[in-house]
Amino acid sequence: MSATSAAPAGATSGTPARRPGIVLAVILVTQLMVILDATVVNIAMPHIQQALHFSPSSLSWVQNAYALAFGGLLLLGARAGDLLGRRRVFLTGVSVFTLASLLGGLAPNAELLLAARVLQGIGGAIAAPAALTLLMLTYREGPERMKALGYYSLISSGGGSVGLVLGGMLTDWASWRWGLFINVPIGVALILTARQVLTETEPETGRFDVAGAVTSTLGITSLVYGFIRVAEKGWTATEVLVAFAAGVVLLVSFVLIERRVSHPIVPLRLFRSATRTASYLTMLLIVGTMFGMFFFLTQYLQGVLGLKPFAAGLAFLPLTGLLFAQSRVVPKLIARIDGAKLMLIGSTLVTLGTIWLTRLDSHSTYLHDVVGPLLLFGAGAGMIFIPLVGRAISGVAPEDSGAASGMLNVVQQVGGALGLGILVTIFGTASRNSTSTIPREVLVDGVHAAFVGSLVYAAVSLAMIVFTVQPWKWFRGAPEPVETPAVVDSHV
């Protein structure tokens, strides 16, 4: 592959990338490691709950602590690479992530595990944006760069579902702690290799929007915390009301800050486009649906169907296989079929899959009642994400392109955390109100209610796509613009 680091702004002019193939491998392994950790502990949730004495509702924080820190600080991490140099920031992020993985694997109690997950999210938010920028600096524009971006997109879109399989294998064959320990030797190898093959970029001038990053992250965290505590304390509990009030105040403060600062972490002009705003909201809902499916179907497979962790991880292979296949097929389809039509078909498939999941009960079987929904989810999600990303970044001014792409990644992570937080509330309420005294039946009641909540997400996202793309115009011959994103960075 031909490589250079001279083209994009901020590169060290005229300095060729050393061993571009190894650089690409470093970046892809880093991206896979960061994406995997969003789901690799999912399969191990029952074991983590038993070992560290989590309550059923607080268990979701094992996933949400990572997602919130990762999503909330992604934009700040991208800005750090601009101002401090991408190689330096990349090495710092991978180092923090590796150390946090070690601490998480050694955690003797729930509090320390959650702290380690937050630290992992911080490390991921620092490393991931720098890794993508370094990839862009390494390869010339043209076929070689697009080939590299294709590998990157494949890792990004399929890595989360691979994490489910890997997490099950490690939990069953060793311990849930190895879902975290495995990052340590990989991280050390990445650091040693990156120091040899990556070249530094020249820092830019500017300021950090720390206030914006802090208020947005803490605001979303407060809302998620409030929803999760509702499951145990009820809507009128003081800590729940304080959490919701703090979340609203912090998010309002965030908007006011972004209107005044010279270098906002989220330029509010991005939301002037109704299509782009609708794309962000649709992504938030779709990812909330997917995270809910991952989390509660994992509970169902192990708690009701009695599958071991490795078997439960393998149970997601129909979804994983279709996501990988779609990541290769859909870009070719977009050249011939309107992206809007693919989005509409994909959202319909996801909604049908969610309806199917609401029919699960204590007598359901994997082959008859689970494989079908997984196939619908895999096919549908694969059709949605690529054209949806295209709509979200289409028409963005060059100076806002990084912020628009970063905002899409933030929406994915926050959508998963906030969506799961709401579903956990629904799950906890239904479990508490169950008329059964059999734990297995109580779990079924909670999971059923959670999937009904997921169905609301899926139905609203389908409605938003319908009203955004306005399919009735197709019959009058109105053309739908085709938008093909340069980079598809999907964390589901």
C-alpha cells in the first residue's frame, strides 16, 4: 500500500509513514479492543452479578459506566489529538485503557469494577479518535485509503457482536475476569509497536472545551442514574428526583456553554439541519434497541434457557454473521438503490425482530424463537447504519466534519446507555410486580416488559425514518439523494 502523512492538516509535512501495513494493524487492533469492551462483559453479567453482589438493576452500570465515559469524552479526545499530537494522545489512551483493564480484572468489589470501567471508557475516548486520524494520515486519498477504511468500518460495525462470542468463550473456559485481562497483553504489544511505527503530528493551536465535555457527560450520567435507581427506589425517591433535576440543569448549562465558547465541543449549528437532527435521534433509538436486545437476551439465554456463557455467546452468531455480511454488501447496494429505501427496509426488519422477541416465554426454544429475531436484527441493522451515517454527515461544512462524525459516535454510545437505563427501569418494575414466586418466571416477566419497551424504541425510529424520507414521494418520481459516507464508525 502507498502511504503518506503529508496530505491532511496537522501531519508532519513530507514524513512518510513507517511500515504502513503495521500501522494499519495497530489501528485495527486498537479499534477492535475498544469496541469489544462495550459488549465483551455482557455475556458474563450473571457471573459478575453473583461474584460482586450487584443488584439486578445496578448490574447495567457495568456496561453503562464504559459507554457513558467513552461516548461523553469522544469529542474531547478528538480535540486532544489536534492540540497535543495524535501519536502522543494515542499512546496515552491505549496506556490508560490497558491499566484500567488490569484493575477491572483484579476488582474485588462492584465499586472498583465500575471505577475501572469508567477509566476504560476514558482511555478508549482518548485513543479511538487519534487512531482514525492516524489512519487517514497514513494512506493517500484513493483506493488504498478506501481499502483501509473498509477494514476499519468492518471492525467498527461487527466488533460489538464479536465481543459477545469472545466474552462467552472466556467466561466459560476461564473466568469473567479474562474479558478484561485479555486487553493487558494486547495493550502492551500495541504500545511497544506503536512507539516504533507511528510518527508524531504537529500540534494545532486552540483551546479545550472542558466545561462542555464535563456538563454534557455528567448531565447524561445523571439522567441514566435516575432511570436506573427508579427500578429500586421508585419515582418519588429523593435521590431519583435530584438525579433528574441535576441532569436537566447540567444539559441546559451545556447548551448555554456551547453557544458562547470560541471552540465548542459540539457546534450547535450542526442541528440546524432537520435531516441531520432526525438522523441523530434515529441512531440514538436504534442503538438503544440493539443494546437492550444484547443485554436482556443474554439474561434470557442463560437464566431461562439455561445456556452456558460460551453457548450464549455462540447463540449470537446469526446476528454477527449477518452484520459482517451486510457491511460488505450494503455499500455496493447503495450505488444502485436509494439509501432511504434500505433504511426503511432495515428499520422494518428490526421492528419485526423486536415484536418477535416480545413473544418469548419460559417455554420458548432457541431454534424456534430466538434465531429468527437475531436474523432480522442482523439484516435490518446492517441496512440502517451505513445510509444513516451518510445522512448524518451529508452537507456538513469542512470545519465541522470532525464534530459531525464525532457527534454520531457520541449519540451511539449515549443512546445505548440512556436507552438501556430506561429499559432497566421497565425490567425492574415488571420483575417487582410479577405475581410469580419462581425466579425463572420473574425473569421472564421482566425481560418481556423490557422487550416491549424496546419495541417502542424501534417503532418510533421507524416512524422517524418514514417521515424523514417520505416514501410516498417515491411513487411520484421524486428522486432520493444517494449519500455514501467515507467512514462508517458503528459501535453496535
